[in-house]
Amino acid sequence: MNYKNPDDNGYYGEFGGAFIPEMLYPNVEELQKNYLGIIESEEFQKEYQDLLKNYVGRATPLYFSKNLSKKYHTKVYLKREDLNHTGAHKINNALGQVLLAKRLGKNRIIAETGAGQHGVATATACALLGLKCIVYMGEVDIQRQAPNVARMKMLGAEVIAATSGSKTLKDAVNEALRDWINNPVTTHYVIGSVVGPHPFPDLVARFQSIISKEIKEQLHEQIGRETPDYVIACVGGGSNAAGTFYHFVNEENVKIIAAEAGGLGIDSGKSAATTFLGTLGVLHGSKSLVMQTKDGQVIEPHSISAGLDYPGIGPFHAHLHKENRAEFFSINDDQALKAAFELTKLEGIIPALESAHALAVLEQKKFNENDVVVICLSGRGDKDMETYLKNM
Ligand SMILES: *Cc1c(COP(=O)(O)O)cnc(C)c1O
């Protein structure tokens, strides 16, 4: 089976598609028709790869973690996405999409953001490439994430509060979609994960696939073979995971592990573990697994990490789950905290709380001594210091 890319209609098995109001058809169809031609062109790749190297700082290291390896009696490698400019993998996608928008003749960028990480990455790309940037953010999140709001403003973005509903991420998405409907000619909507209507999940996965492309090359260089035994990543919407898995999903020998945010536990009513709690539904333009009530009301998720606090999962991952191609773990808040403190102490690396969910899999699963286990360290922990301080 081909797990990597969707079919022509944007489906990964039964998941995906484009479920959007008619008013959005022209925008989405323009993208569907043009995205592959543009991003695969030599001219686009030349500019994109040059920026990834000289602006973002790629390739990020693949670091053999001697101390974690010793503790867990296996061979642990960390893919250091935390060392990217702006501190996480999100810049890989934001830069790619803003470059694409320019080639589509757009001069105005909109984005939604929850914790502010994707907003900062998009505002950064817009500052660099000279496009106007508007970021929609829930009013509650604006208050919770003041440092990132300040960063976006300093980068020249306009931050607009979403004041409806729970005033959080899903309300910001609704505002962004409304804006896009009203400004179809001038504006591109930079979605921040492998979610949304086709072609966004495929577009974002392709931009993030640089992660597994580099892992292959670096493993070859370091151990003389291109494939690990395991790849592990955390899943919010699923973009760092899609990038980490991309070049391995069709390689049968590579086992794939996804870590979701269990919150206070899957039975606690305060969780974000979508594959454990979700059912088939439509959220933000695609058919996938969604945490929802029997009548289709989205259930408010909970996670200690803002980046995993999402009631859905991208169709790429829903498909891996359905076909048992990936093993899913639900990692609770306290387990993630423990893993974050452990990495800091053993290796001198303070990870993002999101990434700590992937690290926590080491406690949950027994690996063999000779297994090569690659974990995506999706971001750094600076933004989480307040939470870490409270739990010291
Ligand atoms: C946003 C974020 C995530 C979650 O998003 P995905 O699309 O699932 O990758 C994970 N880690 C970090 C550091 C983030 O900022």
C-alpha cells in the first residue's frame, strides 16, 4: 500500500478530501491545480532549499543520545528540529507556503494559531519575504500566550482576536476561513499542520518531509544504513510526525510510533488522544478522526502542551491508524513532564513539552539492544519554562 500521498481527490484510504463551503471552491481549486507544479519546479526548490540551509539552519543534526541509550538499553537518536530558526519544525512549512503564495501572485497571508508557534513561524516567513501577515488567534489564547503575541507584532504581523465560541484555536480557524472567503484573489491561507481540505495535508507533509530525507542521509553516514528500526514522533495535527515518517511509511521494515497527548488520562474527560477517543467525522475541511459527541459537537480537548491540544488528527495519520501501520501511544501530562526533565538532566537539552510526549515512549515500550530508534525532537522548551518551573 502507498501510505505517503493521497489520491487525486485528496484521500488517504477513507480519510481526507475537501469538505468546504462553496464560497471557498475557487481558492482551494486554484491550490489543488497548482501546488505540485510549483513546489516541484527547479526554480522553487532552489530558493526553498537555499533558505532552509542558510536561513533556517538545516540540515538539523541527528544526534546519537548516549545517555538515553544507556538508560533504555537501546540506540536512541534525536532529530534536532529544536535547533531550527524560531525553535521548531513549523518554519519548514511556513516558509514553503509563503514562497508558494508569492508564486501564486498573492501579497497577503493569513494564518491561525493556538499557542502562537505557527503564528510566529508564519510572521517570520512574511517578514523575510515581504508579505503582509494577519494572524487570527482566540482571545483566550492571546492572553495565555503573551510572549508569542509580542513576537508576532514585532515581526510586523497584525494579530486579530477571535471572540466567538470558546475563543480558542477552532474559533481562530473559523475567522481565518471567513477572511479567506472574503479575499480570494489577494490572499493565501497558511495552514499550520497536516490538516484542512486537500491539498493542505499533502502540501504540509511534503514541506516537512525534509525531516525524514535528512534522517536517511544521516543514518547512512553514521551507521552505514538508511533505515532505522523505529521512528517516533508526537502528533497534534501531525505535521512533525508526517515529516518524520514520510520517507519510511512505505518501507515495511521501519516500525512507526505516534505519541498523542493523553492529558489527564483517556478516561478523564480531559484528553487530546484522538485515535483513542475520536470517531469518523469532518473537522476543518477534511474527513478524519474527531473527538466529538454523538451529535457531532466537537469536544474541547486538553493537554499540558498547547501544540497537542487539538480535537482532531490529520487524515495521513488516521489512515496509518486504521491500517495498523503505526502504533499509537497516549502519553499523559505527568509522563511528558517526567520525560522532559529526564532529557534535560541526561543530555542538557530542554525539549518542548510536545516533543516530550515522543520521548516518553521510551518508558512505555521495550526496545531491543540493537534497535535503532529515531525520535523527532520537534521543538525547544523555552516557551514552556513557566510550566516547567511550576513542576520542578
Ligand atoms: C505545533 C507543535 C507540535 C504539534 O504540531 P504537529 O503538526 O502535530 O507537528 C509539536 N511540537 C512542537 C514543538 C510544536 O510547536
